Amino acid sequence: MLQNCFVLRQYILHTLFPSASHIYSDCLDFVAGESSFEVKIEADSNVITVHSHDGKPRPYLCTVCDKRFRTKRNLKRHKQMHSGDMLYSYTHCEKRFFTQYCLSLHMNVQSSKYKCIECGKCFSCNQALTVHRRRHSGEKPFECTVCSKRFTTSGDLAVHTRIHSGETPHKCPECDKAFSVSGNLTTHMRVHTGDKPYKCSLCDKSFSQCSILQRHKRHVHSNRRPYDCRYCG
């Protein structure tokens, strides 16, 4: 479960900030020596190893999760994630990290090194702060070439383009369903795992989706009825 949480977090951050993927990869990876994990190279398979964002081949394959990397060094870093060893801790809290670099990012947040002057929110790096500032300024530098709709991040644009292409890259490993957005896959996976992370604060029931929890509270624990009959009120 811990491994899956970190994989999901890395994917989400990478989707939001694809141009800074090395930053978030380092957060989850640790430079380690050769281990029992196999290093598989598929340099001749450009169709498989080309990355969707930058088109660069990634011939080094992790045989545990099938993620691919451009260099053997990056693959070595990635392997530490599967071992679950978080060797670096922050003295002011109980959080632990895979790498010294990831720890330094956390320290940046705690020290307010990259702080938004508009709302006071703190970030781990300047690039994350730059993206956040666009929320305040309304800047949307990424434009869809099909419909001209504009977006704050390249990741948002990439997700949007799937509306036009019909691409559903997020495939369920348990069944044949596929989704255009990773969050939809996350929600769907709870059908298979039985995970219900949204717990009602008023009773002992739990739910797989936040919207279902809100509906439960409205119908069971509240007299509020937001939908009126158009005939009798």
C-alpha cells in the first residue's frame, strides 16, 4: 500500500509538472548500488520506450513496475522506492524521505523559501511556485491546437487533448477498463480493492468517493433537501 501511494503521488506530480519530472523522480529515488532488481534494456524498441511528453527514448526498464528511464543511474535511483527504505528524516517532524534531495525540498517548504506573496502558500521549488502564481494572475500559456482552449500547465493541456484524441492511457490492471484521467482510474481501482477512504464523521460508514459521502450526509444526517419537485415544490 505504501509503495502504491508513492507511485500515485509521483504520477500526479509528474502529470502536473512534466517539464520538472526529474525533480519529483528524485524525491522518490535514491542512488543505490546494484541490487537484486534486474536491469532490463530495450534500446531497440523506440515505440515502447519513447516518452509521451518529450519523445525521448527510455531504454532502461524497471522489471517491478515497468517504468522506464533514460539512464541507468536514474533506474538505480528508482529501485530504492520498491525497497521502501526512507533513510532521510527531518529533525523537526516525523517525516522521512528516500533521498537527501527530497528532504531538502521538504525543508524548503518548511522554511518558506518559495512563498507565494499573494496567499502565503509555500512550495518546494521555484518551478512549483511559478506554476502556482498563474492561478492568481490568470495566465494560461498552453493552448490547445484543436479548439484554442488555454491552460495553466502543460499537464492540464495534455489531459485535455485526450478529449479530441480519445486516448485512454490509464488502464486498469484488473479489468479491461481504461481512463483518460489518472484520478478516474484511482477511483475505479477501489471497486477491486474495496478501499473506502471517505469516512462519515457522524456514523461509522465509509465510502469510496467523496461525492457519495456528501450525498450520504445530506440524505441520512440532514433534513436538507436541495432538489424540489417542479410540480408540488
